[in-house]
Amino acid sequence: MKNIFKLSLVVLTTLLLTNCNRNSIGSNTSRLTGLSFNDPKNGNYIRNSSFEGQEPPMGMVAIEGGSFTMGQVQDDVMFDWNTTPKKIHVRSFFMDEAEVTNSEYFLFVQYIKDVFPPSEEEYKHIYTSVLPDTLVWRKSLGNTDILSENYFRHPAYADYPVVGVTWLQANEYCKWRTNAVNLKKLIDKGHIKNIFENDTLRNFFDTDVFLADSDKLFDGDTTVYKKGVKTRSIRKKGEPKPAKDAFQGRKITQADGILQQKFRLPTEAEWEFAAKAIIENREYNNIRGRKKYAWDGKYTREKDKRNRGNQLANFKQGEGDYSGLPGWSSDGSDIPIRIKSYPPNAFGLYDMSGNVAEWVADVYRPIIDNEANDFNYFRGNLFTKKMINEEGKVVIVGDEASVEYDTLPNGSIIPKQLPGSIKYVPITKSDAVFRTNFSRAENANIGDGDLNSTRFYQDDAERFASRPSMYNSPKKPSREIDPETGREILKNDAKKRRTLISDQTRVYKGGSWADREYWLDPAQRRYLPEYMATNYIGFRCVSDQLGPMTFNKRKARSKVR
């Protein structure tokens, strides 16, 4: 009897201690001060302790981060030496399971046209700035106009990857997708009325503006906001009850964890890590073998009995051979094919080798420096900050700041920032004083093209700018007035140049329907100016995962055979 009593006492004590430990972390009471969170009697200080992990956003899969060897591990038959192996670590993130399709990008185009009608003078360049270049299908010695006329808009190609999109346009899509997802989420949760049913409101929504000053959205009509975060409130005696249609609760903040994290283009390291999917080559804590493609194995054909001999990706088989013989197609398509037409890799990602190549976020440089950051490597950071006016409020483009446009070398006119969004400006030197992690806003050429990476490191900034550039790429065209017609014309750089590499040159990864097998290797990298488009480059988005690397139960590090 005594033993049973002692055992019961031990179990009860253990349960109490466990319960206390749980309550001390993530509770509604500060474990260091005793003050209550979300309590009007204690200042209503915010804490949301309901975070239990993120579900992958729609159309995405979770990619668990870790270490891998970035770069080429096969023979470098091109002798480019631009993919030297380097071991780095990549954080966990979410990635689109397939490329962005024509129908998804067409939704973006329609939305922009609806919000920024090209018939209005102030918006006339915005709609055209997001349209894909359908003329990328034209060939001087080829009959391909049928694709120029139909590939983007015809329903036959709705689920095909979008092409003819520049790096700049792909970035704008990512920003719009963030806002569209958050707007839909707020409508579904009942925080905002369904603004699509209101023909008098402009359906522009910006996540940053919503968090900073929501009254600036929807032409200042605050009646669209139905409710905020539910809080305990203390109503004074004699104070009337709020009307049923009045705004309830407090405004949503980032600390509530309601809004979706930003969508963006993957970094080169993230894309290559996701494509290689070394998770299927892992044996305990070792990697067995080298991966040549996104799938396991050294051949491009299916090995299982049912589909033996079928190609595992859409690529060019040889000279004049894009799909094989009639009646016996090798890969099923002579141009990009419908997404998910081939098996996914070990992460559940489709077409990481073949179909279309894909834009990534990085600025291109011929090598990845040995001194580069081995944690989430990325080249191309531009550190900015919100512009604040004299009243301490954020500046809105088109409201307090005029809409600025940029003319690209190909003559296209694009807005630097969309009207209605927050004005962002590069950080200044004073913002980086005494910082050890960064010292300037623009970091595209840091360590490879900047002052400190040349033999003229002792020059001042003015003298260094007068010297020949390390990467002598074409300069941006200038705009001049034609003396005969009085019209503004673009004057291209006529000087001889040695390279196309510049701070506006971006990396694209993966092989495509128009590439030979060599380019299917995820480690291969090519580059193109950010304002150019082709008929074989598309893109997909990623989103950051917050909190632990994984919310799954930890797998055994080793096991006894």
C-alpha cells in the first residue's frame, strides 16, 4: 500500500511540474515580470501565444533546410569554373510545387488592369509593364507566330508555365501575390468586407500599408474593416454599447501572426538545394552519391517496369529533336508542357530539371567567393527603409510622393513602386554607423566589383568612379531629344564592351525544353539582364518558414542494423 501511495505521489508531482513548465512558456502572463498580456487592466500589451507552426501556403511544399554542397560535383565540360563547390547551410522555406502558370500570371495581369486602368493618365504605363513579351516566340527563320498569338492567353496553354517574363516582372508578381493572399485571408476571416462586391472602391491592397496605416487603403473608406483582433474590454458605467456594425477589437498587427509572410523569388542557394533534394540520398547523417539531376540516378529515363524508357523531363533530345518520332514521343512535348507532367523530386517539386529554366533572386558573378557567407548565401541585397514624413508617418507613393518611372534599355517604362504602396528609400551611411554586419545599402558588387575588391582600393569614391569598371558591361541608354522631330529617343551605349555582367544581371537555373541534357544539372547556372525575357525562362515563388526548422518529430540520427 505504501509503494502505491509513493508511486501516486511521484506521478502527481511530475504532472504538476510539467504543467507549470508548460504554463511558464507561451502563457498569457510574463514569466519574468508577472504582468498579464492582452489584459486591459495591465495595459493591453500584445502577445499571441497560439503559434503552433505554419501550414504550407497554397500550391507550396515545405522544404526542410540543412547543409549541402552548392556547385557542380560533376565534370565541368564547359570549363566555365563558375560553379565551384562550396558547403553552405540553407534555412527551411516553402516553395511552389510547380512553376507559375499562364492562368496564374494572367490573373495578376487582369488584377493590375482592374486596379490601375491604363485609360487613366497616371496609370497608363503600369498595365503594360506587367505584360509578358509574347514576341519571344518569333524566329527569323521559323513559323512560330501561332505561339506568339496563343501561348499566353489561350485556354489550351492555361496550365503551361508562363514565359516571356523578365526578372523584374517576376518580382512584381511575388509582391502582388503577397498582397492578394493576405487580402483574401482577411476577407475569409471576416476582418474585411468583400471589397470585390463593391464597384465604387479601388481594390488596391498593400500589406505594408495595412500594418502601418490602414486608413490609407480603399480611398480612406474605413467602413470596410469589420473587426480586428478580439480583446477583453472594460466598458465604463453609462457608456453606450457599440453598434453591431461598428469595428470591434483592436487593429491587426504583425505580432498577431495572422498575415502571410512575403512571397519572393528563391535565392540561387535555395533553388539548387530544393532541386537536388539530397534528402533521398541521406543515409543517417551522411550523403551517399552525387546527384546529377533533380531525381536520383545518372540517366534521364524512367527505370520502373510500367514506364520504363520514358523521359523524366522535358528537354531537347538532340539537333532538331524536341520530342521524338511521331507516335513515339520521347518526352511528350516540343515546347513547354503542362506542369506536373513528370514525377516530382524527393521534396515533391515538379520540373526542377527541364520544362522551363527559372529566374532566381541573385545577381550574377562568375564565381561564388570562398569568403562568401555560408549561411543562406545570397548576392544582391539592397537594404532600404520606409520614408517617414515630418509628422512621423509613412510616405505613400502617389499621395505624398510622386510616382517615379524608370526607362529600361529596351525602351519599356516601368514604375519604380506602385501607387498606393509605401515609399522605400536606400539606407544612408548614418544608418549603418558602428554596424559590423553591413555598411551600405547596395551590396550587389560587394567583394566583386566594388572599390575594395580592386587594386585601386586606396582611391576615393569620385576617383574610383572615373576608372574603368571591373565588369565593363554596356551602360544604360540615355534619353535625348531628337533635334528634327523634337521627340525623346533612346541612345544606346556605342562603346565596345567586354562583358554583359553587371549589377543588373541575374541568375537563372535549370534546363528547359530548348536545352540539351547538360543543363538539367541543378548546379549549372546562367545569366541574363533582369529586363530581358525569353521563351524558355519562367519562375516560381518561395516564402520563408518561421520558427523551428521543422515541426515534425525528430527522426533518429542513427539506428542499429
